Amino acid sequence: MSTTLTEKPAETDSGRRLLRGMPWLVVRQHRVALVCVLGLTLVGALLILYGRNELVQLLDAKGWPDKDAGQPMENNRVYEYVGSILGGLPLILAVFIGAPLIAGDQENGTAQLVTTQSATRRQWLIAKLVLAYTLALVSGVVLSALFTWWWKPYRSVFLSDWIDGAIFDNTGPVLPAFLLFLTAAGITIGTLIRRVLPAMVVTFLFTTITTMFVWDELRVRLGDTQIFTYPMDTELPARYAEAYEVDRWVGSADGTLYGWGTCAEATEKAQNACIKEHGIVNDVIEYLDYSQMAPMQWTAAGILLAGTALLTAFTLWRVTRRPV
């Protein structure tokens, strides 16, 4: 006697997948890097939440803002850890995600194998870029939003000025734009070099030079400086407490400016004679106001995103026009 089986066949694993095809293959290929970056993002987010809560409790205990809270962020271990994560994340994404993304497949022949199957070269590349850029964007948006939430209401007790890289580059739209740009730069370098280790070395050098030298010079040029003149030997008005001083001079009544050290003489008598000779009566500062921070950050983000778009277009053109 035979028995007829009428049970419904079990669904295949592919039917339960959130991703299928090329996106699933790319995520699976880079799952270790994906988990590491997301894990670092989670650690950074938790540290920011803890650090903000700790700072709020400390300031409340000291009666801030009615009373002076001193320097609660000095030697703050949590803030140092957060700074290390925020400062290291661009390098990690550029060197360990961007540089090997295409170069690894080019070097070991995976790219040629994939593109001889049903997927086209463009589909393979777009899946790779979407993964890398999504990772950079998610990490940047989460950490930037949380760090801005920590810093902005309590910026007066932080040791860094708003124009410093530790603040300007890690708040608002700048961090996600920076992560996207450096990731794109790493991908482009890897595409050109086609070998993982040399690409990682070159990307490391490019990222270091960009973040430590080029960007520091560019950042202060994103805003329009203003001039303020006030009488010598008087205090700078309180409304300029958050202004970033770009340069400083001394000036005469007719508006002539002299270098700050023009009358830095050895004796007070010689100094007074020099001041009288030049008719110096004012101190003059060139500054960027805190109110310019948001426009400067959006300008910076625009520059970085434009750079990302150009690098991405070049990578797409390079890979689709030449053998992988």
C-alpha cells in the first residue's frame, strides 16, 4: 500500500533573504568589514550617550550655567575615546573598505569570474559602491547626529573651538560627507592600482595628508571673515566670545593697520614712543563668527559630495571601459 505525501515543500533559504542576487553576494563577501564598522559605530554611539549623561550630571551638580563648572572635559576618558573613534573612522573606511573593495577582486580574479556569469560589470560595480557608501553614510549620520546632540548645548565647556577639526568635522553634515568622500577616494585609488596592499598604503597616505594638512587649511577659508576694531587696552566684548580669531593687528585712527608685534619693544618707554609715532589707538581682529558654522559646514559638505560624485563617475567609467 502506498502513501501519497501532500505536505507543502519547505521554502528555500533564498525566499527568506532580505537581499538577493548581486547585493546579497557583495554583502556576504564583505560581511566581516561590515560587522566591524557597524560594531565600531555602535560602540561610538554608546560612548556618546554615556558621556553626555555623565557631563549633564556633573554640570547639574556644579550648578552650571549659573556657576562656573571649571573644565569638566579636561582629561575626560570617554571624550578621548569618542574622539579616537571619530578621528579614526575616516581612515578605517578609506583604507580597509574603500581601497580593497575593487582592487581585491581585480587582484584575485573574482571580478572577472563574477562578470562572466549573469551579472554585468556595471551591476557588480554598483552593488559594491552601494554597500560601501551606505556603510559610510549610516555610520556618519548616526555618529554626527549624536555627537552634535552632545556638543552643541554644552559647547562652552568643551576645550576645542567650533572651528577645530575635532568639532567642525564631526558635527552636522560634514562627517557623513567626509566619510563618503574618503571612501570614494579609496575605491578610486584601488581601481587604479589594482593591488590591495599598495592601494591601502597609497590611500593611507592620501587620507593622512588630506585630513591633517589640506583640509585644515581649507576649513578656515569656507567662511567670510569680518573685521572688528576696538580701543587698545580694553576687553573684547562678550558677544565675540565664540568668535574664531583668524588674525590680529593694531591700527591708527585713520584706519592704517600694523602687525601685532610692530611696537613690541624691549622697554615700556620705547613701546609707548612707537605707539605714539604710528598713532596706534586700536586693536583690530579678523574673525569668523560662530553663526557662520552651519553655512560653512554645508559648504564643506557640498564640496566633499561633489568630490565623491566625480570620483564615483571616474571609477564607473574606468571599470566599465577597461578589463577588470
